[in-house]
Amino acid sequence: MGSPPPENFRSGPFSEDLTYVSTVPAVQPPGRPWRHILLFALTMISTTLVGADHFASFYMDFGNQRLDLSGTGLFLNGLWYSASILAILGAHEFGHYYACRYYRVDASLPYFIPAPLPLTGTLGAFIRIRQMIPTKRELFDIGIAGPIAGFVVAVPVLLVGMSLSRLTQLPPDTSGFVELGEPLLFKGVAWLFWGTPPEGYSINMHPMAFAAWFGLLATALNLFPIGQLDGGHISYAVLGRKSTLVTLATVVALIGLTFISMSWLVWTILTVVMLVAFGPRHPKTFDEHIPLDRGRKLLALFALLMFVLCFTPAPIEPLDLVTTR
């Protein structure tokens, strides 16, 4: 994306009309699809195993019930979480992928990332864009397509998951429990179904609701207006070179968030490493001086709204720490 302009891109010195004439195949046929299939299968297994743990916790009602499910039954119930989170992540990445195909930009199929993480079972997914995106309009559309597609899937998953959840009394000893920071959208849907829980009670989240929570958090992370993240692409397409200041200010804000919750530490370190590796400036497009149209500026405001609805300042905290504050 940071390569110099190709010779087949022409722009007039006295005009804002740009012409890009492709002399290479616009969309390369997918190579080695077995890699994508294998990674998806491994991620399906890792998220289903984690989902089985989530379902066991949900079934046991914070330790108030005995777990009397067989191993096979538990594994199959892990699909509540696995299918939900893979649908959200897959929609996000295929949103990018099909936007690339629409603009005849060469991109890979999604790579899913399995990970032995106890809460998620995955580090998400990504696609590789194998050629420079020449215009801000294309960059904007490709950048915003993923978050919108993932958000559109996450909302019904959240609604169904919250309807399957239940209000449960907390045990006297909550050591080892964690409190999930609730994004505004999550909090609103929880209130819609369950109101304000009485003292000593909490919503026992169904695995689908947890998948929606993780999906919303992943959407917020991707919408941070930094460098090569989706939010960075959107910010650059709207603000041009001024987006560099937004990137630097956002990194400072991320560092500040680590003082609110240490759960931001890893993401902050990864962001700083990305900034050092690629620099704070977004790669230029050939039409950097041409402003986006009004419709896309309104979509950028919708992206900001999605970020606000999906963001939480303290994603994960020990419950005993929260209750003693």
C-alpha cells in the first residue's frame, strides 16, 4: 500500500479528474485455499472448546448448579459461542474482501487465527490486500465495509444471546470471577431484557451474548483511527494528512487507558509497535487533495457512532476489584 504510483495511473496537473487503467489481472485467483480452510477449521475447534467452557459456566449458574452434561454434549453446546463469533468475524473480513472484489483490488480470502486463549479461543481474522488502493473513495469503502458487516451480524447475535441469558444470584465468594466492561450498546440491550439487576444479582450471560460482547469489542478495536487499522483508513480518507495528528492523539489516549484498566496494555503495546514499524503517516493515495463526497462523510460519522456504541474503557476487570472500588 505504500508503494510508489504505478506508471498506468495518470492525473492531469490542472484537473481533479483521475484515471486508473489497470494492465494486470484485477483479481488474482485464490492460491492455496487449503491454508484458509485449515486455519478456519483450527479456529472452529479452538473457539468451540472455549465455547464449551462458556456454556459450562452458564449452565452452572455461577456455581449454583451441578454440571451433568456429557463431554460430547458440552462440546456441541460450545457451538453456541463458536458459530456466533466466527459469523461476526467472518462477516467483518468478508465485508473487506467483497469490497476489494467490487473495486477489483487483489486481496486474499480471510485468514482466521486460532489461539489457546481462555476467553476467546481466537485472535480474530484478517485479509491480505496485495496491491495498492489508488483512491480515497476505494480506501474508505474497503475500510468501512468490514466494521459495518460485522456490526450488522453482531447486533442480532447480541439480541438473541441476551434473550437466552438469565438473572442469577451471585455466590458469596466471587474471587476468580471477572467483570466485563459493557459497551453502550451491550448495556442498552441488557437493560431492555433484564432492567437493573437487584443487589447481589448479575446477568449470567449465554455464550452467544459473550460472543456478541467480544464482537463489539473487536469492532471498537478496529475502528481506532490509527495507521493501518480500519479506523485509520477511514480517518485518512476523510482528513487526509491531518489524520496523522489523530493517530498520534489516539495513541496517547490508549496509553492513558492503560491507567484505567490494565486490560488495554497488550493492545497499546501492539499499536505502538505497529506505529514504529510502519510510521504514523498513512500511505498516500493519488487523490489525497480531493475531498470525499457528502454521503461517505455521513458514513464516517456512522463509523464514529459504531465506535462509541462498541467501546468500553475497562474491558475486563476482576470482579472482587470492581466491587471494592
